[in-house]
Amino acid sequence: MVDFSDKRPNPDDILEDLSSNLENGKGRLEIFFGYAAGVGKTYAMLDDAQEQMKSGVDVLVGYIEQHTRPETIQLLSGLPVLPPKIIEYRNIQLKEFDLDAALKRKPKLILVDELAHTNAPGVRNKKRYQDVEELLNAGIDVFTTVNVQHLESLNDIVENITRISVQETIPDYIFNNADKIKLIDIEPEELLNRFESGKIYRQERTEKALENFFTKENLRLLREIAMRKVANRISYANQNEPHLSPKMANIKLLVCISASPSSTKCIRWTERTAEAFHAPWTAVYVETMESDYFTDLEKQSIRDNLALAERLGAEIVTLNGYDIATVIAEYARLSGITNIVIGKSRNKKTIGNLFKSSLEDQLIEMLASIEIHIIPGNMPRHSTSQYKRRRMRIGKNLYLSWQDAFKTVGLLMIATLFSWGINTLNIGNQNIIMVYILSVQVISRITMGYVYGIAASVLSVLTFNFFFTVPYFTFHSIQKGYPITFFIMLLVALITSALTVRIKTHVRLAVEKEHRTEILYEINKKLLASNDLDGTVMLVNEYMVKVFGRSSILYTQDPVNSLTENFLQSPSDPDASFLLSKDERAVAHWVFMNKKSAGAGSDTLMGAGAFYMPIVSSSKVLGVIGLSCANGKLNQNNRLFLRVIASQVEIALERHVLSNEQRRMTIESEKEKMRSNLLRAISHDLRTPLTGILGASSTILENGINLDDETNKALILNIKEESQWLIRMVENLLSVTRINQEPMNVTKTPEAAEEILAEACSHIHKWFPIRKISVKVPDDLLMVPMEGTLIEQVIINLLENAIKHSPEDSIIKVEAKKLGNNAVFEVSDNGSGISDEEFPNLFEEYVHQKKRSADSSRGMGIGLSICKSIIKAHNGKIDAENKKNGGAVFRFTLPLEESEDNG
């Protein structure tokens, strides 16, 4: 007996496949997760791939690190392998995963080893996980491998355990959003035995690894962390969603970011805590006056910390203010923050600290109801050089520069000369003191920081003592009150200097904040007033150039499929025509397809000449903004401001999209309504003539011999009339079909009005040969833009309606004339006219039996409704009125294109 149990598909796997296929066609990500190299992740991945290929899945090996392991090489047999991409870097040939070849090949499943790998320079993406994201977006399933030390949020924990800093990491959202995690686990003792036997690394590398990273204690701890990480994921997946929502509403974390290296530890700790509680978290950086005078390394540190927080899923917020504690406390109150995380790297005792509380103490005092988490930081060994290379700065807001030094000395000399003149005139020493205090205030205003204001305060007291107190030109003072005078003068100068610096900072930050708020208000107001897409795009580009001083380009469609970009050159930029090049368009296309930023200053397509940001709304890309980086890359502050502006643009573009969608849906609804009404009308209109034809033909067949010639002729004539009516009905239906092929769209060509009238009258004479029709046309040739066949059908329907509702001996009048920029066609009769009850529903497609329109002599009738549809498609108007002497007039107008033919 054959056992098929092993080949039976797992129901859970089938459900996972079905659910994943419903999500936007994205590929599934399966991660083979381990706690260290050598546990068998790649082996398990290849073994699973072999099973997938046996099941008929199109499998491709994208990139595998073989590490010269025979077991790994053996499992590769039979699997199609994608050739690696060769990159020349510093005269060395590096093998990298060929992303473009994989996307072109587009298998069902691809294997990409070492997810945390950093690509060589020259490759499109900086990190391999970004390559994998492109594969997933293209609908390709991915198998990959990763170790626990490569998770960004656990980086500092692993470093504390192993004393080794792991540089290659992946954002935790990659791990958290994976469709399946397979934990590959073996005992640490067994892993060490594999190391010692040379099954993982070469002998020389094995000895070094066993001494540092791969110790028994390290492996046990890493194994515990890996198992806990997977267990947390399983626990989270098994929790009931309604139970999570109150917890998410009650906890909101905030982490404070600075240039300190300890900020990375705070960020990772906050991410782990937020993941444990499934709570949202925010990373806040407060810009002060000091921020403008950071060194390049400090600015880079801030950018790296903000980028790290963003990768880990934080909401990034940049605030402005003088007092950091006050700004953070106010934001926490307004945003509903429940927990604040702040780092404390060192606790140096300085004179300033004796009179001022630390940041964490201030937050605790201001926010009694919010929990403050203080994370002790350690100074990384690799970052000590950062502080050695800092430029001259002796403390917070204390800067040294030659320019400010010359300003200070110069102003003090001017103040001394002026005071010398006052002293010569014997005006009084109190006025000299005021001169020096004024000079200190001016120095504090025109210099940076506190140092020169403090120095000017001290120097002004010494100068006053040296030049203007007895004995002159010495630092001694005979009068007993002068020491007190000197002390008060120094105190007043210091307070004045400090207040001046603080006010200056507040003014600068307020002006900057007001400027940004004003820009956002202006953009929002003008975007709301913009009614067309082209005007909106032009407005956005103008503000991009105005705000950032860079050339701008904006795409509202995929750049590859459309050439509808809008480019605007900045006067301060060099020639930025490169933004229109094929290479730059390809970068914008990548951003459009992958919904992520790319270009200069990012981790993707770094060689581009501009920075591109997508405008995303509800997982749909509405456009791509590109800013030239010819004059330098965008800093983090500009990127955040660009993101805020992009959110405003997204609302405007979405409004246009929704407006177009609503217009399309309205047209489709009208078309559907017309179709349904048409079917209802047909069901009534066709029943009567078909019943008549069936009855007449049955009578002839059953009683043909017994019928006299007159009766037989009457029955045949009845069949003919009903058949002719059916033919006219079919022509009307064909007209409706032509109108509804494209919503409200007809092809107009100049037609002679008299020819259209003559053709319509000839048709009517065939059906009603005894009726009299009078036709009147202008003396000059009247050419009207129209689709002749449809307008001819309108006239036929109106003539037939007039014939039905007027006596047989009466004359039907038809007239065409020019009135202004319109051509007017009238059909009048001498019948009973239109009743008041029929007027409201005269041109309706379907009305109740008690409210039939005037053309419903047989069945429901659709003649007048078709006339209305045709005239509306021609951008014309149709109406009707009763004549004073009896009868009715049906009139429609068509717009004329001014030309010589129109007379």
C-alpha cells in the first residue's frame, strides 16, 4: 500500500497562498531565521526549494552564499541558477545579485541568500533587502535567510553580548511583515562541533570566530533571543484583534533624538517596547540655535538617527524651540504621549549644571502624568574620533570664531573711546557704565552664542576699572563702593547678554516657523482653489523652486508610459535639463513603481542627479516629485519639509483623481440607466408589433382559403406596417448603440442642413406616402458640424412623432435656419398639442404608464428620448412648446463652428 500522506498539501499553507494572492498581487516573503551562521538556514531553504520545484513551481536561485560547504553545493543540483552580476570595485571583481535579470526572468519563486547584505557601490540599491522588496512588489515569491544579530532593533543587545558591532542590519518591518518565518535551530554544542570540524568556515577563520563571536555563552544567549523573537511573533499573530485596540489606544511612545551616539540605543529600545505593546511611537528631534553650528559629523549623526528611527517604523517629527524640555513637554501633552524615552550618556558636573536641572529632571517636573524612561548610554569605541575632530566649541551655545572676536574687540574699543570723550566732559561715571552695558548688549546681538557676551561683560568691567577709576591705568580702586559697582555692572551685563541671546534665538526660530507655516498655508489655499490638474502641477513646481531653490520636476503618471512631466528650472541652479534625461526618468519610474524615495542622498539609485519622492495615497502612487541635487543633497530637515508639502500635494491630486472618477462613474451610471430603461422600453415597444405580425400571419395560415381578398390584403398590409415600424425601432436602437460606444462622444463633420432634411423626408415618404411635408431652408448654404446619420435620425423621429399626433390632411412643417452661432431645426404640426401632464416627461427614456411621452403611441416609445441623447452628444439643446393656434413645435439647436461655409 502506497502512503500519500506526505504529499497531501497543508490546508494552512493553501489558505496562506490564497490570502497572499488577494493582496495587490504582491509576492510572499519566507524567511529562514537562525541565531548564528552555520545553523543550516541556506540548507533548509534549498531543501524547501527542491520540494517546490518537484511540485511544479517555477524556482530560480537568485543568489546563494555557498561558503564551500559540500552539502549546500549538492542541494543546488537541478535548480536553475541566475548568473551573478560582476561589479568592478577598487580593482576587485565582486559578485552581486542581478536584480534586473531576476525581474526580467520573473519566476514564481526566487532564492536570495543573506538578506542583510550590503551591495557593492554601483548597484541600484544600497542593501539587499531593498532588492527583495522590488521582487515582492513585482509579484515574485522570495525565500531568504537572516540571523538574529542582523535585526536593527536587536543590534545594540547583540553588541553588548558579543562585544562586536554588526554593521549589516535590516529594518524590523521586513521581519515583521514576512508571510512566514521558519526558525532553523540546533544545539549550540552541535554548532560548535560543526565549527571545529571546519564545516562552516575555513580553518584560519574558524579559530578567530571561536575566540570572539562563537563562544558557547554567546550562542546560548543569541539562541534565546532568536526564539523569543519568533515566539513574540507567534503570540502576536494568535492574539485577538479587538483585545489589541484598547492597548494601542492607551500607549504611545516618544523617543528624544540628538546628535549623541546613545540615541541609537534609545531608538532601538523604544522600537522593541513598541513592538512588545503593539503601540505607535514617535521620534522627536528639537532644532535649536545650536543646531546650525553643529559639525558635519554631528549633522550626519542626527541624519543617521532619524533615518534609523524611520526604518524601524517611527513617525518622524522635527520641532523648533529654545528650551528643549519645554518644547518636548508641550508636544507630549498635545499628542497624547504616555511614555517618553531619553538617553543619558554622561553626567559631567559643570558650573552650568549647578544652577540648571538636567533635561530628564525638567521633563519629570513638567510631565508628572507621563512615564519617563532614562536609558543609560555608553560611548561607542568607534565614535570617539568624532568628538576629537569637533571644531572649537566649549559648551552649549558657547562658540569661538575669529570673526566674532574681532567684532567684540572692535565694539569695546569704540565704547572706550566714546566713554573717554564723556569722561573728558565730566558728565559722570554712571553714563560710562551705561555705554559699556549698551556695548555688551550689541555684542550679544551680533555674535553667536554666549561666550562673547560673557567675555564682553568681564572686559567692560575691567576696562572701566582700568581707564575710568582712580588711580587711572591700574586695576586698583581707592573708593570702597567701586567693587560693588563692578559686581552689579558685571551682573547686569551678563543678564543683558543672556536675555539678548535668548530673544535672538526665539526670534529666529519664530521667523523660521512662521515662514514655513505661511508657505504651507499659501500652498494649501492655492491648491484648493486650483480646479485643473495642469494648474495644480504648475503651482506645485513653482513652490518647489521657491522654497528649496532647486529645479523641480513633477510626474503625475508613470514616466515610462507617459511624457506628461512638468519641469521648472531654478535661477540659482546650473543647467538642470538632465532631469529630463532617460536615466533620470528611469529613477522616477522606479519610485513610481516601488512607492519609495530614491536618488541622490538615498540608499537607492544613489548616482542620480536628483532626489525623488513619491506622492502616495491609499497605497496608490499619484505622482513623483523630483528636486535637483546639482548644488548639494537635501538635508534631513528639507526632506521632512518636502514630505509635509507632498502630503498637501497628495490631497490636491487625490481630489482631482476622485473628481475624475466621480465624473466617470456618473457617466457610467447614466449609460447603465439608459441601457436598463432602453430594455424596458423595448420590452413594451416590440411586444405590440410582434403580436400583431404573429396574429395576422397565423390568421392567413389558418384561414387563407376562406379569407376574401380585401381581408387578406388588410392583414398583409398590417404585417408590412408593423415590420416597417420594427425596422425604424432597430434604426433607433443602432443610434443609441453608436452614442453609447464612448460616453457622450460623436465625430462631427460639416454637413449641409438641406441635404440632411431632404434625406430624412425621403425616408418618411416611403413609410407615409400620403402625408404632406413642407420644408424651408435658408437661401445661403448652411453647413453644420454634426454626425449626419444621427441628426437625420432625430429629424425622422420628430417627423414620425408629428405625423402620429396630427390629422392626415394636415401639413407638417420642417425648417432649418441660422440664429447667432447656432443652427436651429424646427418640426411643427397642427395636431392636438402636448398636454400639461406629458410636458415634464416628454423626453424621458422610460415613464410610468400614466405618464407616457408624446411618442408612445405604440408601446412605451423611445423616439424622443433618443433625440435628446443625440442632441446632448452634439452639445446642443432640444425642447418643445405648444403653438397658439393648436399643434406643437419641436426645436433643437446645434452649435456652429464659425467658417466661410456657414455664410
